[in-house]
Amino acid sequence: MKIKSLCIIACATMMACNNQNEATNRVELPGVVDNEAFAANVESISVMNLQMDDSWTIVDNPILSFADNYIYISEPRQIRLACFDRQTGEKLSDRIIKGRGPGEITFLNTTFCIGDTLCVCTAKVAKKFDHNFKYLDDLCEFDSQLYGYQPVRMNNGDYAMMYSPFSIAMDTVPVPVIFLTDKSFNIKSKYFTILPSMTPISGSSPTYYTKGDTIRCFMPLDNNLYTLLGDTKQITELAVPNPLTNDALTGAEDPFAKALEYDGMFGSLCESGRFIVFMYHSNHDDYTAMVDRQTNHAVSIIYNEEPATCTSGVVVDFFNSIAILQTNDNCIYARCRIRNMNRLLEGYDNLLDARLKKTQAEYRTYLERNANYIKGLEPEEREVANVLIKIKLKD
């Protein structure tokens, strides 16, 4: 998803309800493209050879959840769920659970897995399903303080839940909160961000995730990445040449258009192995940054789904035509338009040398497996259809 869909929130400092140790470091974010450095950190690219059919299409921004033996893909708008065998890619089941009956919901917030069980969260409740999408029971009904929060399960079985209440009224300042809960979603502690002011453009929560039992988060406008682990808080300043600030937006007739003149607007935060990956806006283009946590060195690529040229005139390559969805272990999971994947068969990208040949072979296998599905798509559907890919990073 392009950074344009994020909200713009001004955020001063992060504090905790308990006393914390604090450390600060700095990462310089380049306003230039370094495709070769990005490619140098890639070990392999694999096509996820999932079995497609007329009842399921990989959408723009699916929610991925990895179970022990399955991959669950959720489409939030239709509230459609699909289950694939994690080893073979065989599609095992799919179901639309939109409704008001038993085991149905009217709003999909997020999903996560416990073993092979899929937990589907609304704003108020988490429901459990097996791999055939048989409704099992409710995992829990959230405390009223947690309504609307998106739970992320940590290695120890506890949960982190973060939400930014959204208000158009500038005289009422919402306070984003991270709640830490136990396995039953009983609140154990909370962290919060003090907001002196806010310039809303569209409603969105802060970006956050967990890696093991570490929580990382940032606000779209604030140029800091926060890391929370127990009583330790680390702040990483994300330094850009022309930082976006709330003062720059004050009084602007069109805050979003004004924001595009500056650098910042962070989003799509995730982590894989030693790398932290996120998106930001700079010099009128959207970038994906990959930061090496061992060295604090960052390399960037331009995100542009059209494999032509972006506004800065930089010719994009394969990496620039992918949309990162999430990370897991040492892998980035992303989607790529079929029309752009087809260019791989033409060998238009030379950054990946021999690694690309394996990807080409896997993509041909995907096309053969799903030939009837792809052939049956209408031209406009084929234009936006996606393939899921896995990018394994070096560790």
C-alpha cells in the first residue's frame, strides 16, 4: 500500500507508565536509490505456488497468517478467508464469514494463529476457526479499553495491542496506547505516546509489530522508531534531509498535498532477521528502506508498481514493483502484479544474476498450475491480479 493511505499524526515523545531505561541511536535515510545494495542482501526470491481458482483472487493488501501447517490469507473487504497447505500450496478451503450469524463477523480487524487455529479479530472479539473455517468458539471478548486494538501475539503467549483513537476535533487530542496483556487479554501494563497536537488526513492506527518479545512501533509523522523490551526503551531517530513536521502542516489548506513536499510519512513497518524494513516519503517519491540493525546502515529502493520510471526519473527494477506485506523469520512476503512478474520471463532485471533464473522457473510452474484460473480472468482483473512472493534475506 502506498504511503498516501496513511494518516498524518504529529507525535512528540514516547513515555511509559513505569520507569524505563532509555537508549537513542540514529539512522540516516538516503534520499537516493541503491538497488544493487538491496539486491546484495537478498539470498533468494521464491514464488509462492498457491493454487488459485475462480473463488479466490489475491487482493491488493491481503492479511497473511502463518500456522504450523497452513497459510491463511484474509481479504478484509469481503471478509473472505482462504487456507493453503504450507508445503504444497494446495488450496484446502475458503469461506466468506461476513454476516451476523454464529461464527460470522461484520468487520475484520486482523488475524493471527495459535498452532493451526486461526484467530479472527473484530473490534470487540477474537473468534477461533479450524483450517476448514469451522467456527470453534470465541477466544475472548476484549475489555472495553481494548476495543478497536489490533492484537499481536508474542513468543511468550502474551499480546501487544496498539491503537490511535482518531478525532477530527483539534481541541481533543487522542492518545495512542500500547497495552500489554496476558494470554487471556487481561491488561498487564501499558505504554503511551503524548501528542501535543494532531493534523488528521485520514484515520489510521500507528504502525507496530512484535519480533519475539520485542515491540517496535512508530507514528507516521514522528521521525522516531521506538523499541520496547521489558523495562528498556530504545529510540532510533530516522534522519531524512527535509523532515516533515506538524508545524509545516499548520494552517495548510490541503495538509496532505503540503506533506508531499517534505520527507517522512512512515509506514509498513516490519522486520526480518537483522533487517528492519519500512516505507517513507522523500523527494516526491515513496521509498522502501532496509536498515541493518547490526550496523545501523540503511539502503533504499523506490516503491513504484509500474516498472517504468518514477517522478525522480530513476528507472525501477523488480524490487520496486513489489508491495511488501509482512515479514516472517528471515523472509519478506510481498505481492507483485502478474503483469510485472511476466517481465521476469523477459529477463529485464540483471541485479539477481543466477538467483533470478530459479525465480523464473518457479513463476513458469505457477503459471502452469493456475493456467485455467488466469485464462478465466477478465482483462481488467488480469491487469491487477497479484502473485505472492517470498524474498529471503541474508542473515
